Amino acid sequence: MIRHHLLPTILLFFTLAACQTAKIEEPTAVIQSQTAVTLSPPILITPLSREEMHSRVPALATRAAQFAAVLASDQPVLLLDEDRLPDDNYRLAQQLAVQSEGFRIEFFHRETGAPLRNEIMSIRPVLPGDLTDKTASCQNDACYRVEMYIYPYNTAIIGIVDVDTQTVLDVVRQAQTQPDLSPELTELAVQIAINSPEVQAELGISPASNKAAMPNTKTALNGSRCERSNHLCVAPTFLTDGRALFAIVDLTDERVVGARWTNMGASGALEGVRVTERSLQNAVVMENYCEKRNSLARDGWEMEYVLTLSDGLMVTNARHQGRLALKSAKLVDWHVSYSERDGFGYSDAIGCPEFSSASIIAFDAPFEEDIVDESGGVIGFALIQDFLTDGWPRPCYYRYQQRYEFYKDGRFRIMGGNFGRGCGNDANYRPVLRIDPAASGDGDQDTFAEWDGQEWLAWETEQWQLQENSTLYTDEGYQYRITGSDGAGYYIAPGQGGLDTERGDNAFMYVTRRDPDVDEGESDLITIGPCCNTDHQQGPEKFMEPPEPIVNDDLVLWYVAHMQNDDTPGQEYCWADMRVENGDFTVETWPCYFGPMFVPIK
């Protein structure tokens, strides 16, 4: 039966979304909001001179000398310090990557030949979530993923290197995309922030002793050069006096470009209170769920699943009664904006607890849960994975959840949930799902259509559409349909609200053509979109430029919902709070869920 999943050593009060007929418990009382803190407008900071910045942060002067040297060489890329790499395999992977044609072609401007500012950001072993047809040999060989960032183009280069055969198996170029930061660059961002006079003045003290929250989370601040994430920007965040100060650090220009206070909402005064919680079982999760695939069979379904580095829990090869229904599904990003007007926030990733700098990491193992109808009969099951930051539910910490629902009758739903609390009570969440369905058992000759109120109209080229109040649905609530050459397939019903845990998805749907020769998100994706765009530019649109024909082809769906949090007493949503019970703090949550349901065409 549906149950509450209790995190060890914390008493949690929250409700889980199940099938639409499941019973939802009413939330209990919450601590009333204290006096609201008046927020200041965004603070755009006047840049210090290069000399002054180098004086305040000596590591910047060292870094400038290093870049000057590599830009004068025939290999203009700043490498990770080989002495800090774990072993010779990491060093060899870096050498092979930067010597490959796929990397070298990016070192210089293609018209003028001028050297470009490039930097190797990370090297890690290849995991199952990275594998594609081109990198299949990595199932047996020692392979490494090498990520490089091209500063002037705001572009990531990802290479998969087989160190056993000393070959570069694949190189992927992802425009307008930023790799995760190296530990050295993360520390540099914090040093830049805490040495800014404006940041020190805003905090009222020297913040050198303050620990920044989420220092390597990519961000943007409209009105600055971080807007649209054209520069590599992160947001070290400082908690003080019931508020959170975002310090927006531009690592391209190596300075603080802006800052902003945000209200942490009700119970902000509780920040700093120790919350007893079980330490994350990183080694167990890595060994059992990140470094190998797991199989699951029940209720007529068979599938595999694996935790990825930054795309959450990925389900693959899901079959119902032996027929392929879902090639793969995963949750790529959480875009979090704290002001539609000012446009600042985070681009969060969820994933494994090691190797990745994903902000929100897997808590414990995936678990299963029965889905029951109103009579108490089991009609299916859910596969669930929790992700949270160590310290949740205190302000500026997050908890997300992935939930895959599989029904005995062949339906399935790809879901996500947000349990708060975040850095403010004015957050807009836009999570990005990537779904590769198999309409007729193979999924190689799909046709996608929308309901216009009278009939199904097929989409002929790659495009996107927004679910709005005026959107038309069939009587059953279907907005889309995907079919194969034999007419079999699925109706698709987006979330339309109606439950305490769902207020409607207001989702963008993108349909792209899957090209087996080009990796458009099949392997592990670093954050693909900026945090704070309010339009369709959430990341998937880059895979439809220019739009290609999609009739009778292999299609991939991208689904980006939009939820807003709410801390209004009695109306909480996407929110978490702490209250005293039996002399200790307990956690209460009001989750918000989203996701499309796929219903077999009879």
C-alpha cells in the first residue's frame, strides 16, 4: 500500500502523490510566519581594477600567469594540475583528450586562428549513464569522461577516453552549456565573493568565517553579463539574520557582478538549528546504483535503472508484458528562479553523491511503493528516488524526488517532486524531463500529434508548445498522442492539477528527432539551460536548431513543467518547515508534483 517513506532519524510529515484515486492526507499545522523582511533590490557591483582583485585574491594573479603561458603555446588550454589527479589513468585521459582532433579544433578561432581561453574542468570514470553506441567498449575497458569549457563561446566539450586502447571514442560539443566546476575553481569563486567590499558591507562583517552554501551552483543575474548565462557564473550564498545573500560571481571576468538578499520565509529564525539526520550513504549508493545497472520486474513490467551523475535516476528498456514501452527517461535539470522580474537563481543538477558536483545528491537507495485504488487494491507500483542537500530542510537547502509510476494495465507516468525549502518564498521551479518512448514497441517510426478539439493534428517538424489555460484536451484529459507505424502508441495527459500535491504543470512540451550519430542528451547531460528564463528557452530548444522533419521517425520528448512555491499558512506548496514536537524539531513538507501520464492506445 502507499506509505510515507521516513528518512532515518528524522520524523517527517509529508504526503506522497500516487495514482489519481489515491487518498491524500491533509497537512498539519505549521509555525506562523514571522515579520517579513523587506528585500533590497538587486545590487549591481562596480568592478574593481584587475590589480586590486589580484591584490585581494592572490590566486587570481597565479591563474592569470597560467593562462598567459598556455595562450602563448600551441595548446591553449589550462589543464587540471596533474599532481592533484588521483592516478596515471586520469593523467593519461587528460593528455589523450587535449591531443585529440575533437578538442584541438576548439583551441583556436576558426577564422582568425587566435587562441581561445579553454579550461579542463573535470575528469572522472565513465559510468553506465554515460554509455552510448559509440562508447560501448567502456563496458569492459577503463574509460574516463573529460570535460572542457570554452569561455568565449560558453560551450562545453565532452570527451570519452578509453585509456586501455588509448583512444578518444567520442567528443560532444554542447553550445551554451557549462560543465561542473573543479574544486579549485569552486574555492576561487568563494574567495572572489568574500573579498568583495560590497559583499562585506552587505553582511556587516568580514565574511571570511562564513561558510557559503552551494558555492559551485551555476546561476544568472539579469542586468549583468551573467544574463542568459553568457558567462560562467556561480552563486556562493551566505545565511545571516533570517535572510540569504546571493553573491553572483562571474568566473569569466573573475569578479562579483551582483548581489541580492532574499527572504527565507517562515521559520527563517531557525537557521543554524541543528537537525538530526542520518549521514548520506555515499559509498553504498555509488557502488550499488551508480556504478552498475539494476533490474526490476513486477506487475507485468520489466526494466533497468541506474543513478546518473547529474540526470537523476534513469529508467531504461521498460517493457510491459514483453513489449518495449519506454526506451529511457531521466530528469536533466531543475531551473530555479527567485524573481521573474530580476531573473536570478540556480540551475540545479541531481545525481550520484560522488564524482559529480551536482548540488542535490541521492539520499539512500531507490525504493518501491505500491499504488492502490480507492478500494485498497494494488494497481501498480512506483519507483522512487530522493535527492537532497545535507542540511535540508533549513533555508537554502533543497529536496527533490523522482517518481516513476507503472500500472498493471500498461499506463506509466514520469514524475518529479519538489519538497522545498530553497532560498526564498518566491521561487519558480522549471524541471526538465527527457523521455524517449517506444510508441509501437520499437519507437523508430513515431508520429506525434496534438488534439485541436476535433481531431489529432500531426506535428511535421521539431517544435515546442506551452500548456495554457486555453489548451484543449480530449474528454479523458489527453493533449498529445504518439503512435508508431502500426497505429499503436500512447495518449499523453499532462498534469492538470486537482490534488493537494498538484496544481497543474503549465508545461512546455518539446519534440526532437533522435539522431543516433549525434548525442543530444542520451548520455549524462550537464545543466543545459539557464536558471531564470521565463520563455521556452529552457535548454531543449537547442536540439531543434534548425527544426528537422519528425514524421515517421525516432522521437524524443522533453517536458518542462512550471511550479511556484507558496508559504502562505494553509496554502503551502513546494515548501518545507520545521516545528517543535516532543522537545525536538520535526520536518513537515508540502510537496508539489508534476509529470505526464502515458496511456496505451487500445
